[in-house]
Amino acid sequence: MRAVVVEQWGGPEVLVEREVARPEPGLNEVLVRVHAAGVNLVDFKTRASGALIEWGEVPAVGWDVSGTVEAVGPGVGMFRPGDEVYGMPLFPRQAGAYAEYVVAPARHLAPKPANLTHVQAAALPLAALTAWQALVDTAGVRAGERVLVHAAAGGVGHLAVQIAKARGAYVIGTASAGKHDLLRQLGADEVIDYRTVRFEDAVGDVDVVLDGLGGQNAERSLTVLRPGGRLITLPGPDDVPADVPGHVRAVWMLVEPDHLGLREIAALAERGALTPVVETVVPLAEAAKAHEIGEQGRTTGKIVLSVA
């Protein structure tokens, strides 16, 4: 099969397409014929340095997949060949989603949202699960709460806005001015241009902050939280502020595979409450180009690789 692999750590140019052995499903595993693969910030980081994950014998990047079940291993009863599925297998272990076929534990997948194309569905798993696990599982966002989403037009951010809105929250997003109309269409109640306004001067009494930027941004976010507020930071454990007031909570969260979360996300998509924004679709063979675009840091929504 065709797969994009990393032959040495470095820039986007180290991504190369190779013929590799097609994997076979083992106990409780599913072989998926990949139609589309999502591109995420963590893909850039692992390609550049090999950090964060356990690599296989042939380093292969990517986690987000949407495709069709090709075969099932012993013990799998929830899927059959021909089923359309999506998911984020094995994270943070190597999954190799930039490929024609992927093997995944059955419960790292879920039925693909019926109203989405494979390209749209491939944009969801890692980013939507991150938003869901941060806002719902970790922060426990409730109706009527005020939620501030930083980098609200990005891969995680634009989905977090919609998930928070679906929970009945009042949603505030930070983004450059050119992305404000989109965020309002996605449900944001307020939008702040971080280039011209310090968010802490424009908003306060926030219940939950979802911070995908870290550093000083996380520290500044503490100042807008009301008593009982929660700060969820995503970049890394070192981005949790050192001095957190006793009346608020601050945690770092790393996403993990989640069958039930994927089902909840699919249900939101199918009722029209969650729509992934796909800015760019690139063929699998041009994965390096996708990384070049993504590392410019100006993508609205997601970049997706077309595999089938």
C-alpha cells in the first residue's frame, strides 16, 4: 500500500510516499481503507523532532481517519466490512493515518456521521475529541456558563465554539478580524480581535477558558475567570501557570481515543449542531505541501489529505 513516512526528522520535505506492507488486523482490531486523513498541529511536531509518541519500525505520521472497514479481526462484533467509520486510532502511539490502510482497535473508531463526506469526517476526530474532552469531560460546561475559546477559528477552536454552544453556553472567541463573521455563523456570541484588543480588557466573569496557545496567554487567562472557573490548556504541561489562585482550577489535558466521545460528536454533526470547516484538501502524495500550509499558522478550520 501507499503510505507517507518520515525517513529523518525535519521540515515538511522529509515526508515521502513509499510502498509499505499492508497491515493485518489482530484481536479486537479493524482494518480500515482510508478515504481521507486529517492534518493536525501534533503531526508537525512529531515530524519535526520525533517527540511525544512511540514510533514503529517505519515512522509514519497522522491519526485522523475516515474510511471503510475492509476486514475485522477476531473478537470484533461492532463493525463489519463495508461499514463507514471515523476515528483517532492509538494516539499518542503511532497510527500511520497518512496511508491507504490503517489498523485500529475497534473501540478507537465509531460510525462516520451519515451527513458528512469522508473529507469532512476526517477533519473531526483529534480536534473534536480534544474540544469535547476539554469542555465536557474535564470542565463540565453547563448551560448558561460563559466560555472563552482562544484561537477560536483554528482546528480545535472552531469545533470548541460549536460544542460549547450546543451545551447551552455563552461563547466568546478570540481570532483575527477577518475570521469574525465565520465564528458568528458557528455560534459565537462575542468575538475579540486579539491583534487590536487585550482579551482581559474586553471580557470577564468567565467560567471556562479553553487555551490552545499556552505561555503568557494561559497566565493572562487566569485573570478573567470568576470563582470556580476552570482553565484547560492544551499545548503542554509546562503551560499550566505556576501560580494558580485557590478559587480557580487550571489543568493540562491530552486527548485520548474515545469511542463514546466519537458517537456524541457524530450525533451533534448529524443534527446540524457541529460542522467541520475544511479550508484545504490536498492529495496524499502532497502531504509535505499540507504541512507547509499548516505551519504558516493561518489555517481556518482544518487541512485534510484525500487518500482514496
